[in-house]
Amino acid sequence: MDLISWSLVILGSAAALSWLLMKPVARLGMRVGLVDLPSSRRTRTRPIPTTGGIVIFLTTAASLIFALRFFSYVAPNIAVKLTALLAGGTVIVVLGMIDDRINLKPGVKLLVQVAVAVAMVASGVAFEQVRFFYGPTFQLGWLSYPITIFWIVGFMNALNLIDGLDGLAGGIAAIAASALFLVGIMNDNPLLYMMIAGIFGSGVGFLLHNFRKGNVYLGDAGSMGLGFFLAGGAVIGARSDLASNAVLVAVACMVVPAVDVMTTIVRRARSNGGVMTPDQSHTHHRLIRFGLNPRAAVIVLWGVTVFFGWQMLGLVAPYGLVYLLGSYIVLFGVANVLIEQRRKNLKTVQSDLKEEMSYLIGLRAADEEESLSLREIIVAQIRREALYHKMVKDEAAGRTPEAATPVERE
């Protein structure tokens, strides 16, 4: 059996194992207190186990051990990097589990994350050179160390911050993993696709529980762990003149979390609040205020991730035109959802298109957004949707719809 076939076996096995282990590990999490309690930042009114990340780590670790055994014979230097990735991932997941249990201070988490990233660089996991598309290759020299540390720490925290709705962070990670898996196969890079197969499969197994039923969360262990493995896998899988392909695709797939992080930092700095202080103004919160239900908001952000990921695949992959055309089809679907919701909004709220768009992308803050809980935001969206359907029904019946009280955008 060739290596691509082996990678597909790893992918399928990781997905199946992740799906099978999710419930029993969730029950264990409930017993030991690894749960997310009801709060203003959650929609659930009961404790939900945060053990999804533990299962993802176990299945990902199993796939990495398989790859390690293979590459320890054919490429001992690669085996050292894979060992560092597995060890670093273990530390990050344990850090996340502790945070899920006792809520560590942000500074403590950041310190450990940086320490792990420094250890990865010391083990040889670092960008040594970069090549943009078909241009010349640039040697990074000493700059490779701070760039790699920022890359790993940034990936972890970007996924951690965006993890606010069922399926959001896990779906973005799975999309990024699928794109990296394709890059590895297209570039005949078995190291990349064998590493990523386990991450991709375990993410799919998790989403079958989380997105469909919301009965288990990633937790900090999962969001940070996925970010770490994706970031580290992209660095290790990058090689010679193909180095930038995996890196550029990974960057493109992280546009949504990256933009969310940047707007969050700017917004919190303007309000003189702490950068790490939680609020209700992330991109997914804004989409819900715009009128989308939580599941639709997640699908829209998945679509945006696919668009940027496939755009980059179209530039670096063979038969790139297929991915470019596919990305525009996905973009059309996303735009159609937003335009339809905008049409509904015109019937139920007073708003200006320019202000609406600036609000969605985080350039304009909402006056009341800090005072509303996520449940209250969703309830307001449900009421507005019901009002819209009542108005449409009245119009279809030939009755004059009751005048809706104008509701200003928050």
C-alpha cells in the first residue's frame, strides 16, 4: 500500500476513533469537572463537557506516532521534529485542560505558549526560508526564530479566541487541515499529508458531535491544541522551494480568526479594556446581531474560510483554476445568505448599508453590545425573524402589516 493510501487510512481511522471516543470521554469530563458552565457568553443553560480537545489530541497523537515510526527509519532528522511536535502538543493540551478546570490568568497561558514555541524552535522546527509563489527563495537567517514563535503562538490564540459557537473553531481547523492535506498530496510531500491526516480526521469526528448536537466543546485544550498542531505541522511539512505553499495556504485559511483577533485588539484598546477581556463583539456575535441564527453564522464563516483557502490553492496547486472557480461559487452562496438577511432587515430595523457593513467587519462598535448576553442576542434575532415572517404572511393575505417599531442597530 502506498503512502497516500496509508494517509487515507489514518484519516478515516482518526475520524472514526474521534467519533467513538467523544461520548465516553465527555462523561468522564462531567465527573472530573472539565465542563463549561452556563454564562452570558454561552447559549447553553446546562454544563457542557470541554473534553473534545482531549479526544482530538489522543487521535492526533496516535497518527503522529505512526508517522514518527515511519520517518525514524527514512529521515531521523524529521523524527526529531515530530517528537518535538508531539511533546509540545502534549504540554499545550495539558495547559488547556488546567485552564478549562481553574481558569488560568491570560499572562500565565501566554508565557507557557511562548516557552513551548521557543522549545520547538530549539528542536529545529523553524522557517528557514520562504518563497512566494514562483519568485526567488529568501533565506530568513536569525529572523526565522521570532517569526516561527509568533506563527505558533498566533495560531493557537487565533483559534482560541474564535471558539464561540458550536462548530466554528473546529470547522475552520478542519478546513485548514483539508487544504494542507491537499497541498501535501499535490506536491508529493508525504511528511505533510501523513501528519495532517490525523488532525483532519479527528476534527471531522469532533464536528459530528459538536456542530450537530453541541453536546461537547473543544475547550481551551482543543482550540489551542488544534492551533498548535496546524501551525507546527505546516512548518515541519514545508520544505525546500515548496516551503511557501503549505504556509500560504495555512495563512489563507486563518483569515477569519486573524481578522477577528485584529479587530478585537483594536476594539478593546479603544474601550480602555484589557486585550484579553471577554466580550460579545466577535465576528460571530456581529453576524447574529445582523440577524443570522448561530448555525447560519458558522456556515457563513466556514464559507469565507473555504473561499480564501481555495483562492490560495488556486494560485499554488496544479489545476488551480478549478479551485478558483469553486471559491467564487462558495462566495456567491455566502453573499446570497447575507443579501437575503439584509432584505429581511430592511423590513424590521432601521439601518444604513454602509454602517451595517462597517459594523459586521468590526470597524464600528455597537453602543449596547457589551450589555447583552449571547442568549439575549439570539432571542432578539429570533423575535425579529418571527416579526418578518408575520409581515410577509400579512402581505400575502392582502392585509396591511402592522407597523413595526423601528429598532436601531445596537
